[in-house]
Amino acid sequence: MSEPKTKGVLYLVATPIGNLQDITFRAISVLQEADWILAEDTRVTGKLLAKYEISTKMISYHKFNLKRQNKTVLSFLESGNRIALVSDAGTPIVSDPGYELVNLAIDLGCDVVPIPGACAFLSAYMASGFGNEGFYFVGFCTKFDKKLLEIDVPLIFYEAPHRIISFLKKLLDFFGDRKVVIARELTKLHETFYRGNLADFVGNSDGLMIKGEFVVIIDGCKDEASYDDAFILRELQKEIDKGLSHKEAIKQICLNFELKKNRVYSLSLQLK
Ligand code: SAM
């Protein structure tokens, strides 16, 4: 009796998000030893392969051809091939194509093996200073759901470079003036962290180099008790200094920090 055919393996291989040195030894050997590499953009991945002298053949695999390519890849897996999926940058599947293939490979009985490495949102979170008690990864977000307002851990967003300014404005309008960390060009020459409140950057983007790639992290919702009186008074004064009347400043602060009007009004009486 012939041996049952061994199923192939699907490797999900993280690649650098800018700095080509951010790749693991294991990722390099998996890419070298794979039978095929599925690449979102073969030119982008080609540069990485050239740097590490990897000559494995590539197959184009992106959101516009993945339905068709899945069939081919499944037949390769069925005949025992080792397939490595990479995206243009970072960790495959994270806001990148391929999760359907993961499920198809699982259904086929193949091993699906993650090869961890660079990831833009984790790099941004590590250096954000937002703590270590969890986060909510939203990724790209075109429409904000109300449930996001109640999340009390930092929220992490991806945004395309050409939309960053309008995106920050949308965040301010929807969430109020929350604390924000904007991580630009992570791991690259011009890596920069901008820290402040959303209003600091909206309408005043001069300090924000708007070229490049961005991860945006905003603070989660805070309950009323977490804002002390001194903080609220300072924020009220800032609004008044911008030219708002007392009444308008109270309204703005209630909106920005989801505070009860009575409290902000009584505090405002301390201001001249
Ligand atoms: N799979 C990738 C990962 O692991 O982070 C994310 C791919 S997603 C299509 C691309 C988005 O990730 C960009 O629009 C940007 O928001 C973020 N991004 C990727 N590289 C970045 C970098 N070097 N600096 C800042 N953000 C980056």
C-alpha cells in the first residue's frame, strides 16, 4: 500500500516595515527553503530576497487575484509544497490579505506556521507610553462605530499617508480631544513620534511632517473620575484663551472629555 501523501505547510512570514535588517534568522531560512513565496508585490519582495540572496520563486498574491490564486496554492499544498506568504511589509494577515487562505489550509489539514517579526502597530504601541494593559487594534477605519467610544484601552489605527490630516480631524470630531501618539515612518530614517492631544494637530499640521506612513494611537475613554479638577480648569482656560466664551468653552470641554455639564460649569465659576 502506498504511503498517504504528506500535506504541505503554509508559513506566514513577517518581513521588515522599513528597515531591511528587521527580519529574523528563521524568516530568512523559511523563505530560502520554501518551494514558493506568495508575495503581495513581487517587486517589493524581490528587493528583500535580493538582499538576503534568496532565490525561491515568487507567485503574485494580492487582494485582487487571491480568489483565483487560492485554487493554485491549495493544489500546491495538497502535493506537499512548502508555501511562504509575505505581505509588502510587516506581519501578513494584519490589515493584509491571506486569512481565507489560512482557513483553506487548515481545512485541508495542513500545518499553518506563523513566523513572527516586524509589525507596525506593535512597534508604535511599544513606544507609545500608553501602558501595558491592553489595546484595541482597529486598523483602517472608514466609519466609526459608536461602540468604539466606550473602549477604555488605547485604540490603534492605520491610515494611508494622503488621508492622515483629514483622519485626525475625523478622530477629533468623533472622540473629542483625546491624547494621541502619531508614529510616523517606523524603523526608517525619518522615524518620528508626535505626542499630544488631537486638537494640537488638527488645523495645525505644520509640526507634523505629513509624508510617510503612520500609525495613530488614541487614549481609551476615561471615566469622569479620572479627570481631576485642575486638569479641567486648565482645559477650560485653554479654550477661553482661544477666544471661546465661558459658555462655549464649557460645552467644548464636556464634548472633548465626555464630562457632565454641572461639574464643568461649577468649576468654570473659579475662572475670571
Ligand atoms: N501588515 C502590516 C503590519 O504588520 O503592520 C500592515 C499593512 S497595512 C496594509 C499598511 C499600514 O500599516 C500603513 O498604511 C500604515 O498605517 C502602517 N505602516 C506600515 N509600515 C509602517 C511604518 N514603517 N511606519 C508607520 N506605519 C506603518
